[in-house]
Amino acid sequence: MLMRSLILVAGLSCTTAFSHAADADAAPKWEAGTAWQPIDPPQPTSTGSKIEVLEVFSYACPHCAHFQPYAEALKAKLPKNAEFVLMPADFQPRWVAFARGFYVARDLGLLDRTHQALFDAIYRDHRPLNSLDDIAGFYAGFGADKESFVSTMQSFVIDGRIAKIREMEGKYGVDQTPTLIVNGKYRVIANPDKGIGFDQMVEIALYLVKQESAAKKH
């Protein structure tokens, strides 16, 4: 997680994020080592022929809640040959609980309705969601069977996905959230010391998508 000072850097309006994202062509020439870190070796993606833009996040991370409007701006500006993907992080036990809930909700087709709603429940409504039972109760409000949801969160299938998270965090070099991974090759994070806030993360990701698109044409 980031330091509180990040909020000062990233705390521009959501409108600003949209305007920056809309004008990716006017972005400065971002450089490796400053704007992003290369991932070596590059990792496989889950989006087939499309360029993958993956956000590593947690519902337990307040900075990820702040990043949500920027993530939506990024998704809206991705070209047709790119796809936005979510991967929950597991840095702390509570994060693991939310990651388990995320995967069950995804399998049930609930994420479109619950993703923003869960952030709102935690940070706007201050709803206490700490245990698997609490989290299942939240999703029950969107039609899930609570008992079945809790059971599935503790299944071998979900255990395997949690293990995969830990593997990919290591391969991506992820140690904070939110983090963007572009096409398995580039890691983008907010860095107040380098003037990179959430709006710049959107710009950089779009720049890298454009770079990857150009490379595919050659």
C-alpha cells in the first residue's frame, strides 16, 4: 500500500483522469525505469490475442478504492484489441478473504454488480466485512446463497487460485496496490517521488498499450 502522500498526487478530479486518458497521444515519452518497470521474463496473459491490462488490487486497500474512477477511465479508453482484467492481491489475511470472495463472485457472474458496490460498502458505508461469513453475507445481497458461497470460498478450487495469486505476485514483482501490469511485460505503479499519481498511471498504461499495438503490426 502507498503512503498517505500519494493522495495529494493522485487527488485530481475524476474528470481530469478522463481528460488525460482521452489524450494519450499527447502524453510525454514515458521511459522504462521511471514510468514503468519491465517484467523479466515477460509473463503469459489470459486474454488471447488481445493486449492484457491487469489491475492488482484488494477491496481491503483504500488506495484501490481511490483508484476506482481511474480504473474505469482506463477501461473506457482501451482500444478494441485490449482487455482489462482484475487480479486480487493477498498481502494480508483479510485480503485473502476478499480474494476468495472475488473469485466465487466472478464464477457466479456477479462482479459487474458487486465490484464498485463492495468498495462502497467498506469505505462509504463503513460496513464491517472482515470474515468469510461477512463477505458471503454481502454477496448474498446480490442473489448468492450465503451458505454455498462460504463453502465455495474454502474449496480446493479457490485454494488453487489463491496459490496462483501468490505465484504471479512474485513473477510480476508486485509489492503494492494498485499495480497495473500491461501485457505481462510492464509494471506500472504510483510513485509520488517521481510525480506519478493515478492519472499518470492511466496515461502510462495507455501509452504502453499503444506501444504493444504497434509492435503487433510488425
